[in-house]
Amino acid sequence: MAVAAAGPIPFVAMAAPQLARRLTRATGPNLLPAAWTGALLVSAADLTTQRLAGSALLPVGVVTGVAGGVYLAWLLRGERGAGRL
């Protein structure tokens, strides 16, 4: 719902640092990995949109929102499995 209201960029701004932290396992500031992860997220969503839609017009925010929903569900399932939720 938030991605639909605000667009895909705020989602990428929230998700990229968290994904970069999980990938690099760094405790300190990880600005460069977060920037690369954000660029990769937007590029992957755009490429997926182009491949799925073909000649039809499909906003990249739709694919970004679906990816965000899947990622959130995965995080919630992990938290529930660990007994923290």
C-alpha cells in the first residue's frame, strides 16, 4: 500500500540498506553497498517489467511493489519461525 501511494523509490531507499547489511554482514556504515544494492533493485525491477509486459505499458512500481511484498513476507516468516513475533 505504501509503495502504491509513494512510488517505488521510497521502498528502494528503505530496502537497499537492509539488504546490503544482510549481504555484507557489516556492522558499520555501508553506504556504497547500499547504493549498489538500490541500483541493482531498480534495474532488476525495470528489466523484469520489460520482459513481463512486452509491448504493454506496465509501471515499474508494480514489480517493485510485488518484490517488496515478497521480501516483507519472507522477513515476517523468518521472524515468526525464530519466535520473535
